[in-house]
Amino acid sequence: MDMTAEMTPERRAELDARVQRKLKKRYRAAKRFHFYCVGSLVLAISFLAFFFTDMISKGHSAFQQAHVQVDVDYAEKNLRFTKRAIAEDMHDIVSRGWLRDLRRVKKENPELVGTKAVAWALADDEVDQYLKGNKDLTGDDNTVEQKALAARIDALKADGKIKMKFNVGFFTNGDSKIPEMSGLWSAMVGSILVMVLTLLFSFPIGVMTAIYLEEFAPDNRLTQLIEININNLAAVPSILFGLLGLAIFINFFGVPRSSALAGGLTLGLMTLPVIIISTRAALRAVPDTIRQAAYGMGCTEWRTVRDHVLPLSMPGILTGTIIGIAQAMGETAPLLIIGMMAYIPEAPEGFLQAATVLPAQIFTWAGMPERAYVERTAAGILVLMSVLILMNASAVLLRKKFERRW
């Protein structure tokens, strides 16, 4: 029976008005929620745009370095006291690191010994920063010597004897106490060694653990406890993994402190929960009909997993692994604990030598007082962000290319 048929027109009008008010209230709530969502998205994009704009504005200048044209006398005595190799008025313009490297002329270019030549020398960091507009040498607060230096720099620039070149040394040099000589090479090599060890340690253990828990382990209190702890480990602060690595690998097993081996094993521990969880999710996504079909053909449980389930879940496994390795690559806190913040001017040649990684190198430069390290810090962040974005993009592409929808 239609209840509204027995209502008076006034009652029906009152009910309709109440329904309309509620509908309008819901519509307003929906519009507010939509506005909040769009506003949150705009705010997040704004912060991201501000971050990249700030880093690019501060760091793009690090990819260029000032060079000055000088007359070099490669006399034997001048290669022992390198300041004598160039004119005295160029001593505060040319990098002392470049002058120091002149001693290698005997070994690398013996034919230059005893000759004179014109060379493009690396400029001092003060000269470089002045040319980039990051340092003022002409203000009222500057000394007479600094103003005279600025005048000589301007004169050399007007004569075409100073120019900016691509900073090759930023990618081929290791760390240095001389700002204009510092680069990322040793940190990049250290990062590669650490990530290789992290992958070799965490990937097989994580995948096999996930296969056992998902495909073979009985559903009892022990496995449930293990699963809970794995999920909890994925949310543990990364610095605790550094303490664990210090206690187990360095203090107990005697792994060399600050080495790539210690860093790789420590980050491997941190990456394990991510790989286990992502692998289990990928295995769970394979339909049970695949397993049942394999059993119907006479396959054992192990062969079913090895020949059918694992290949079909591999895209998801690789995606989770790449994301886990990318997360490990951006970590600094665990490496602080195991001593990978050391001054490393030369790239390590093995897993047992002292090494550093890109985040640790950036952290070290951020604490340096010289203005030239500010742009190097920002440029290092850009390099690290580029690598991380590339790795995450690779994970997305792999998932889209090989993912199968059931």
C-alpha cells in the first residue's frame, strides 16, 4: 500500500521539502569532498613543483665550471713546486687542486716536461662562484684584495680568457676538500656496489621466503606470527636496521666498517620485508585454476610453483623488488650507523674497501661551509632523484608490459 496516498497535501509537501533539504546537504557535502580532494592534489603538486624548481635553480650551475686560460711552464723544477709553473698573479685565480695535479705530468705526459704551453686550468671556487653570480666580491663589505680579484676576473673575462665549460669532474672525480675538485664518482661507484649486494642478498631470500609462506607453509600460529612480524618490519624506522647491521654484521661477523659489504647487507635486511610482501601479493594474484590445471596434468606442488605460478607472478615480483631497491638507494640513516659517512676521495675497487653512497655524499656536502658545496648538494639531489625516478618508471613499465589480468 502506498503510504503517501493517505497523506494530506500539506504533509506530502513537508516530506518533499525535507527530502530536498537532505539531498541538497548531501550534494554540498559531495562538492566539499571533491574540492578537498582537488585542493590536496593541487597542494601536493605545488610542493613537488616548488621542490624541483628550488633544486634546479640551485643545482643547475654545478654542471658548469669556470676555466681560465694560463701559460704553463713545464720545467722540471716547476713540476716540484707547481706554483712556479704559472704567473704569480694567477695563483688566486687558478685552482690549487689543478696546480697540484700538474705533478702527474711526468707520469702521464712525459713529453711535456721542459716545454711551455697554453692550457685551460680549473678556476678557484671563489672565481667560479663570482662568475655564476653566487658570490659578491665588489660590495662595500669586501676587502681591497677581493675587489682587486673581481677586477682581474672581469678583465680576463673581457679578453676571453675565462669561460664556463661542462663540469666533467662532477661525474669523474671523487670527494675533495677543494670544492671545485669535488665530484660524485666515488659515491656513484659505492652506490652501485651496495645496491648489487643488496639485490643479491635480499632478492633470493625474500622470494623464497614468500613462496614458502604463500604456497607451502601450514596455516598455524607460527606462520601467522611470522607474517605479522614481516608486516611490522616493513614499517620499522630504517635507522633500527642500521643498529641491527652494526650489531650483527660488523660487531659479530667482523665485516669491515664503512665497507660496501656492510652497507649492502644492512640495506638488504631493510629491503627483505618489502620484497616478501610484494612477492606474496604477486603469487596470490595468480588464479587457483592455474594450480589446479597443473595438478591435473600430474605436476607436483613444487613443479607447479616453479613452472607455472612463479613465471606468471614474476612481473609483480620484479616491480616490488625495483621499488624496494629504489627505497634502499635513497636511505641515509642506516648507513650513518655503520660508518658510511667517511671521506672517500677514491672510488672503492672492491666490496671490502671503505665506500660511501650518493645520499651520504649529499649529506656530507650539505654540512660544508663553502658556497660551492651548496650547488653541488642540489645537483647531487637532482642526480639521485633522476636515478630514483628512472627506477620507479622502470617498475611501472615492467608492470604494464608483462602484467596479466585474469
